[in-house]
Amino acid sequence: MMQPGFRDATPSDIDALVRIENAAFESDRISRRSFRLLIERDTAETKVVTLDGQVAGYVMVLFRRGSGVARLYSIAVAPEHAGRGIGRRLLEVAEKTAYDHGRLFLRLEVREDNARAIALYESRGYRRFGRHSDYYADHSSALRFEKLLRGAPPASAGVPHFEQTADFTCGPACLMMAMSAFKPGFVPDPVMEIRLWREATTVFMMSGPGGCEPYGLAVTACEHGLAARILVSIDGPLFLQSVRNAEKRRVMELAQADFRARAEAQAISVEIASFTLDDIRAGLSRGELVAVLVSGYMMFGKKVPHWVLAIGADADHIFIHDPWVEEERGETVADAANIPVPNALFMSMAQFGREGLRAAVFLGKRTQ
Ligand SMILES: CC(C)(COP(=O)(O)OP(=O)(O)OC[C@H]1O[C@@H](n2cnc3c(N)ncnc32)[C@H](O)[C@@H]1OP(=O)(O)O)[C@@H](O)C(=O)NCCC(=O)NCCS
């Protein structure tokens, strides 16, 4: 047999990719338009295998921003070339691509009845770690597999993930995750999500409802039975540099002054300092969970403040629960839960705006 060659897909491969897709899959096929978008998108890599100059198969890997996980989105070999070791080689290419992007895990979903693909993944050291029922268009279920590409497997922190149900409730979603870890019997729901948001909010965005700043989050956390302390790099009001409207500014300043006073009244510890990786690690090793302000730009390309919850660490990564699940891009909760973020990437994500604001709210169990 001629030797297979591997290279990046280009838009001129789309006809061949669509042909393979239609031959290899009966449903949930990637459309021509999606192939084009995915080939051009900088958070996806599509590799093709060629035999005698003809495209014989492909593999596609997605790279969520700000994550240590890569996702094997699709793999297929043209039926006339199947069973000759090409799928196995493509999977190796996918793993290498993920590794070269600095990713810790490669994860994938596979139909429960796809014995052939499952045998391939298992023989290459993938571990089954979950199942989604009613995942595909025909209601069949998906098994989830992952392979560790480097390092030691992280300890799972066992903190339940909660997906924010509104664009502006990342902070409250993080609070609820901490509340479900620290308060026995607490079950998060969207009613509590909105209630916490109303209690913790001061940040006006350009338009629409606002988000949270650290004092509002910490005060709300305390009022709901948690212990909280704040590490923030800037003293005084936050998020005001982009606010041009004087009335908005005035309201934000007053609301924040109120939260600062209430934080003081509740004896919430506030340290005005730029946190370091060691601060986050020290909190985690004491059993705290840390709501960390990150730049939405690094995570999903929008210049908005965003809160994620740091839940654990290994030597090279901080593990976060991101409350934001990008459903439009086919993400599931598993893409956003327990994400290993390489240390350096974590520190560059965990700042906001021109001033590089760093803010973290350390949440714990109330002891008295
Ligand atoms: C899954 C797929 C990519 C495998 O590609 P392939 O080139 O046929 O696979 P390979 O020849 O490299 O074989 C790899 C492993 O698959 C399994 N396999 C291959 N042919 C098989 C067959 N006829 N029956 C059962 N298992 C088989 C074996 O475990 C094999 O390992 P081995 O070489 O140690 O025996 C290919 O069958 C395909 O495109 N299927 C349709 C699309 C699909 O299901 N994609 C996966 C979606 S998650």
C-alpha cells in the first residue's frame, strides 16, 4: 500500500471532506459550511491523510481558549480505506497536535454503539469518564473518553459545576458552585442564581444588565453563610474606565462604596495586592475555592469581565470550573468543568482591562 501523508486541511479539501463525511456517518454530519468555518477558525485544527494525493480521511481537534483540554471533534476514514491502520495514525496525529498546543488531555464523545471507534480509543489508552444520554440527533447516547497526554492525572476536587443561565451571572454561578461544596444540602437553581445576582451586582456593562465586582460577591457570599476574603490589586471603585456616562459612573461608585462599607462591617478581610499563583495555590490547599476575575477576551473573545472558580491545582495547572458553556460551538458542560489551565496561561487570563486589574474572592466554610 502507498504510504499515507498527513497535512493541514485547506479550503480546497472541502469537497473531499464532505464526501468522506457522508460516507462515514449516517447522522450528525459536519456540513460543508461548518467544515469551512472550522478549517479557518484559529481554535480548531483539521488534519487530512492523503493516499496517492487523494484525501482518505481527516481528524479535527478543537482548542477551547484558556483551557488545558483539547477536544477530538471528529475523525473519519473513507470506507474504501478503512481497516488498514489509517484511523490509528490519524488519532496519533490528533494527540500530537493537542500535545503541541500544550494541552493536558484529549477528550472526545463517541456513539455508544460505535464498537469500532471505541475499540480504537481503548486500544490507544483512552479512559471512559462519562456518558451523555440523548446526545445525538437520533437520541442515541454518547460515551465520553479522555486520554492524559502528559503529567500526572489531577485529583478531582468534587465541586459540582453550575452552568450560568444568563450572560451576566458568571459571578453568582461561581458562588453557587462554592455554596454547593460548602453548604450541606444546597442545590443551585436559576432562581437563586438571579437572586444572588441582584444582591451582588454593581457593574454596568455597555448596555444590558451588569456583572459583579469582588466586594459585592464577597458580601453576598457571607450573607449566604460562607466565609470570604478579598485580594484585589486596585483600591477604590472598579470597572469605571470604560464608563463614559456620568450617571452610570455615579451609580456604580455609590453601589461600590456601599459594598466596601458592608464588607468592612462584616469583617471581610481585604488585601490590596496583585495576587500571585502562590496565593491561589495556598488558598486551594487550605480547602478554599477561589472566584477569580478573568478577561472574557482570553476565554471567548469578548472584552468583558468574567468570573471563573478555581477548584484545584497540580504542579503545572490551576483547575477551574468555567460557568460559561458556549453552546453555539457545540460545547457541553464537560468542556467547561474541571479545566486544567497551564500556570502561565492562568496568570495572563486572570487580569482585566488596561490596568491589569487582578481580583480574587477566596471562599470557604464558615467556621463560627
Ligand atoms: C473509526 C475509524 C476512524 C477507524 O479508522 P480505520 O482506519 O478503519 O481504523 P484502523 O484500521 O486504524 O484500526 C484501528 C482500530 O480500529 C478497530 N477496528 C478496525 N477495523 C475494525 C473492524 N472491521 N471491526 C472492528 N474493529 C475494527 C481495531 O481496534 C483497530 O485496532 P487494531 O489495528 O489494533 O486491530 C473509521 O472506521 C471510520 O471512519 N468510521 C466512521 C466514522 C466514525 O465512526 N468516527 C468516529 C466517531 S467518534
